[in-house]
Amino acid sequence: MDPFDTVWPADSVEFCPHPDATNIFACGTYMLETPDIGHADDDDAPNPVVSGAKGQIRKGKCLIFEVASGGDGSIFSQVQDTPLPAVLDMKWCHTSRSRSPLLGVADAEGNITLHEWDINQKCLNQTSIISCAPSDVLSLSLDWSNRRSPTSTLASLVVSLSNGELALLQPDTTNGLSVTDTWAAHDYEPWIAAWDYWDTSIIYSGGDDLKMKAWDIRQGFDKPFTVNRRFDAGVTTIQSHPNVEHILAVGSYDNTVRIYDNRKLLTPLTQADVGGGAWRVKWHPSPSRADHLLVASMHDGFKVLQFQNVWDKADGALASEESWKVVQRFDKHESLAYGVDWSHAEGQGEQAETLIASASFYDHALHLWKG
């Protein structure tokens, strides 16, 4: 199937996990108002997300798609687009069936916007906007705390900001969420902030200062309780494993994905060369495929990795190269591989392939495939 043209550069894709809306996914786009200035069309720019001249307007849209029922799952159609400041990251809150699906969006003007998906009317409605920073600061990433335990109420959010700060947003009785803490976390852009899904007192962050840090919200934010400086380039993506306690996947611009046990955050259990900077990593949502990791490898396409016996090692020693392998590649994109996610639809367990959506930047292409 030919790619869908998102018109503006695409950098984020997220499937809805709500049990009544697993056929819905969102794609975020990012467009500089004057693309002939700066690195807007330069595929060798260090990161087009923060490049561009001062004063340029970063525009975006949240595109909503519906996967057709029946067939092989590869047929999809756009059902809505919502204009926003440029979208840098988005995540669906893992809500229970009793609550409408909720999408959080991080934008280029320091905001988090919350949007409810109306299952019956098939439309996305913005419910609130929370300012985390001045409008010249970008909200770079966000993560919900309830990934493992879907709730009928709002969860907490952690947000990373281009001024080096992290922001903690917690539920309140008025806007739904409010900023309760912000703190200086990294010397340069913190590309990623993520919860420990098994212990939601713990937040991980990674930045362009070549550091990964771990924070305990019970201890305040004066300093992290762990700092890992053993990276050769900026830390871009972190995801706590939703089905295996203590395990983290961490990606970097150094073309490497490292797997850590959070009880020993300085030495990886294993590491995989993924051919390009790892912009996003996503563990498979099914426990039966807990060893599969989806990776957006920027200059080297999208991949599904399989890890073998990595977190079962009793001695904690670095596993051999045979501990991982690339089980599938998707190379039909012609630009930076940025947005990617697994479908949460049922019937996609150990034997069945899972629907995957992927999006790339300068060629503004969106694909559905299986892996």
C-alpha cells in the first residue's frame, strides 16, 4: 500500500490503547513557517525538532486515523485533523473502559494539551491546555504514569522541556492536571522523560548532555539519585518495560539501544547496534511478546528487535552479541524515521503479527505494516 501523505513532516505516532478504540491512532506533524531558513529541509541537521531561526513559527496538526475493520488491517483513513503548535510527542492515557480515551500532546509552545476521543461521534475534542513553560520553550516529550494499571481518573504526567527542565503534572479538581513541580534536569535538551511503570515514584530522563538520570519524586528534585554518563551521544528515548519489572530500553544518537536493569543503571545487560540514532523505542504491549522491541532508527528505518534471555541472567553480566537480533526491518520510508507504535488490538499475541504504524519527517510519509 502506498504511504499516506501527512503533508507536513510527521514525527509521532500513537495507537489508542482504550479497549473500545484500538482501531484509532494519532499522528503528530511539525512544520516551520519559513522552511527556507535554518535546517528545515536539511536531512543532515542534528535534529530538525529544535533547528530553525529564532522567531520562526512552528505549526503542527494532530491527525486522527481509523483502521478499517476486517481485512488485513492495512486499510486506514483519516477522520480528523486538529491544528496545534508543532507536535513533538503524544501519548494516550491508559484509561479504563468507563472513561473516554484521552490523548496528551506535547507542543512547540511549552504546552500540554489534553484531548478526549468521542467513540460514538468519532471526533477528538480538546478539553484543556496546560502551560509548562514560556511559549519560546518546546515541550519535547511526555509520559503517563498509569501505563501498567489503566485508571478511570487522570494519571500523572512527566514532561521534558527544551530549556533543560522537567515538569511534573498531577491531577487536580479544576483543569484535570496542573504543574506541581519543575526543575533543572539537564545541561542541554532533555529529549526524553519517562516513568518507571512499576514504581511511579521514579522518573527517568535523558538528554543531549550525554546523561541518563533517575529521579525519586519523594526525595525532591535537587539532584537525581543516579546519573549514567556512559553514553557516546545524546540520550533520546527511554521506556520502562510494561510487562517485565526492572527492565528499561534506552536509545541514543550513538546508534545503540541499551537494555538496563534499573537496580544497576550504570551497566547495560546488553546493547544493540540499530544502525541509526534511536529516536523511539516501544516494547510490545503483549506479555507473550515481551522480548520484542520496536525501534525508530532515524537514518536507518524502523526495526523490530528480539532479545533472548537478557533479563534472566542471574549474574547481571553483559550478554553476548547473540542476545539480540533484528527480526524485521521496514525500509520504505525515505527520510528520518521518527514516529512508530504497536497496535493494542487483541488477537496479536505470540504467533500473530501486530499492526504497526510508522511516520517519517521530510517525506511526510505514514505507513501501516505488520511485525
